[in-house]
Amino acid sequence: MKNLYLILLLGIFSCISSPNLDKLIDAKQIEQDILVLASDSLQGRAPLSVGEQKTLAYLEERMIGIGLDPAFGDSYLQEVPLAEITSAAPKQIEFSIAGGRLSMADGEDYTLWSPLLKDEFTLNQSELVFAGFGIDAPEYSWNDFEGINLAGKTVVVLVNDPGFHTGDTDLFNGNAMTFYGRWPYKFDVANRFGAAGCIIVHEEAAAGYPWSVVDRSGNNTEYYLNNEALTTNVCGANGWITREAASNLFEFCGLNYEEMKRKATVPGFKPIPMGAKFSATIRNTWIESSSYNVGGVIKGSERPEEALVYTAHWDHLGIGVPVDGDSIYNGASDNAAAIAWMLAIADGFTKLGSAPERSILFLSPTAEEAGLIGSQHYVNNPVFEHSKTAACFNSDVILFLGRFKDVTVTGLGHSELDEYLAEEAAKQGRYIAEDPNPENGMFFRSDQLPFLRVGVPALFAKGYTHQVEMGKEETLKAVEKYWRVTYHKPSDHYIPEEHSLEGLVEDTKLFFRLGHKLANESYFPKWSKTSEFYVER
């Protein structure tokens, strides 16, 4: 009887100390948040618009109602300085060698812009250098810039990684893109090595998107984080060139494009002067302004200086080119649904009645669509030290397809967070799946990236490839259709009669449980030593 009594007491204590977290997630409120944030009245939530003002007011109201404290002193808003730069590139450029000239047209063959707060930036008879994949990766013993002075010169580089182009699983990360394959990295590293210009060769399969996505000839306006880099960087001309135009350029220089690409995949590659020069002047106008991140926090009860961060960007594309008469890019899946995910988890934590041991920051950054600007600004100006931030959980691009058997991890294998997630997913009867298109580099295209780059492990995961009723094959067809028909288009609506939030609700419960576990332990999940973001934790 004594043993039975003890077992009953332990059971009661277990129920008290381990509440049913799933019951604290409010599915109706998730739907309500999506309906508001994706409504026409918010005009597509573009930064620096009426839509921004309405979005900020709604998010601040929700965070107050949930019971979150202001994250930024006495404010829920963190000012993010922006520069909106419009570049006027030359309509035609000529490449010259001793034996002749080769002309190319803006938009048709190349696209060019300047990321600087300067009235004009000129490349004057800039020499072209083929710098392979434009990678400097000491952990791979790889430096495409070794032994060359790039002052005043323009590098031509390939998109993605050597592994993608060879299919060699032992070269970089094989078919899966690493951070070194992303175009922002290539522009940054060209600047670091002193190049005056950097032009990336576009190949659709390697880039993960068509030429129309990178071509800026029709609308050459871009947002940037307004910091000293906009006046001090030496690489003042960034651009892309089509695969066909690049092949013609290499042939003009007496080189074979495919042969040069093959050489660039071989360890020990050295940059190759192309023997051609060109001149171009890019003229800029700009507007300096400010947008805002939104953040609320729950202060930890035992270790308030340590933190867990949930992120979901609030911005979308605003009002744009009409499609079938609709010009409002509502962004229901991208990213109203993820904001609702984050707010529901915040609400769940406050309903517990007692604070977790670690602090939790709920951060909704601005200008993700313009290049992760808001999250980068937060990382540059953090509320919690990076070394004391246990993890970042980010959500972006939600499919309204219902429940999923999988939890697809984009960026699988980077840290011990994978094991944490697998344990909690198993409790839902779900399994961990890999990104079906790792060559697209989606792990580096949302707000987890700035956190990764400062050493904070992050998870970017959701139900994605195996819807319960549809099965894998039909689910992947639906995924393909989403990217083709819905992503970044006015058709990104949430329609209650046509869409299901069951999968989103289940993911919300999953990440609430995961966060509850991590916020109430002292362990810091460690990096995999094979990750390009590896640091000791």
C-alpha cells in the first residue's frame, strides 16, 4: 500500500510539474492572426508603408495582450536604419581585348547595380578575373582568390558550390548548397579581397531560381541596412550575367566556359586572368529611412541572461504588379502564418503561470524579403549575448495542406538541435526528413542565417514533404505547385473554406514543447564540427 501511495503521489506530482502543453495552443487565435495579418487592409505589409504602420500596431497590441514585456528597453520596437538605393546601370557595356570588342545588353545579357551611398561608381577599364566559385573556406582548404591582387579588377564567379556541379558528395556538401554557394557571400568575399566588381554567372539549376528573379533591369531598387559598409566597401559593382552571355564572353577571351568550370571544381584552383577589360558607370539615388523589428520577451526565472529566440518576419512584398486583377501581395503563407505560430507559442508560455528558467525572445524582424535586414540588425544589436543564446527557432513559408507525417529540417546536420527535434517529433508520431531540394540553399535564405553566422545554432523546420492523406508523391507535387503558383504572388491568401491549419497547429505544439524543454535546462546545444558555422559552445 505504501508503494502504491508513493506511485500515486509521483504521478500527481508529474502531472503538476509537466502540464499538458498542447492544450495551451489556441488554434482559433492562430487563424484569427492569419486573417488579420494577411488581410487587404494591411496592403501586403511592405516596409515603409501604411501596411507597416498597421502591422506594427497589431503586433505590439498582441504582445501586450499576451503579457510579453518590451524587448528593447521600454519599447516593443527596434529601429532598423534602411537605405533604399536605386541604381541606373548602363544599357550596354563593351568588353575589349587586343583583337576586338564584345557588346552586351542590360537585362538581356547582364544586370548590374551598386550597393553604395555614392552618386556614381565607375569601373574604368577594369580587368576581368575568373575566380572560380568565389570561395575562401579554410576548413575545406579552399581559396579561389589565392595569389592575386584584385584592386580595380572585376571577378567573374560561379553560383553554388563545387560539389553541386560535380555531384561529388565528398566535395563541400555534395548536392546540398553550403553558405559559400549563396550569392550574398560571393559579393561579400569579393569585397573582402579588394575587388572593384563581382559578377556571378547565372545557371538556373545551380541558383535555384530563374534569370527573372535576379534581373534588376526593370526595377533596380533595393533596400540595404544603412551602415558604414554602404560608404566604405570597395566592391562597388555587383551583378549577374546569363549562362549564355558568360559562355560567349569566355569564348571571346579565348577560354572555354565548361572547361573553366571544370577546372574551378578541382582543389588547388587558382584565379585566371581573362585578358579582357570593360568600363561602366552606375549612377545611384537613394532615400534614407527607418523600419522596425518587433519583439517581446519573457524574463527567465533562474538564468535571465540566457535566452531562446523564436523568429518570424512580418514583412512581405506590399502592392505590386497585378496578377489576374489582384495587386496586393498578402503573404498569408509567407509569413502571416509563421507570425501566428510565434504568437501562439508566446501565449502558451505566458499561460503556464510561471516563467521558464531561461528568458525567451519573440522577434518579428522587418525587411526579410530585402535580404534578412531586420534580423541582421538585431544580431548586430542583440538583447541577449550570442554566447548566451541557446538556440534560434525560425519559421517561414507555411503550407496550408493539413497534417504532416514528416518534420522536414532545412539544414539538417548542423547542430544537436536535430536530436532535440527528433525526440519531440516522435511524440507526435512524426519522423525527421531532409530538405528535398538542398541545392536551393533555403537554409541560408531566411532569418536564421544571421544567427548562424554569429554562432547561434538554429532550426528551420516544419511539416512539408509527407502530408498524411496525400502521401509523399502527391505532397511533393503540391509543394512544386506552391512555389510555381503561390510563392511571392498575390494568390498567397488564406481561405478558411479551402485551406487547413491542422499542420501549422501541430508544428506550433511541436516547437512549444521543444522550446519548453530547452528553456528549462542549462545545456547549450552544440554545433556539428562539419558545419561551416561551427564554434565551440
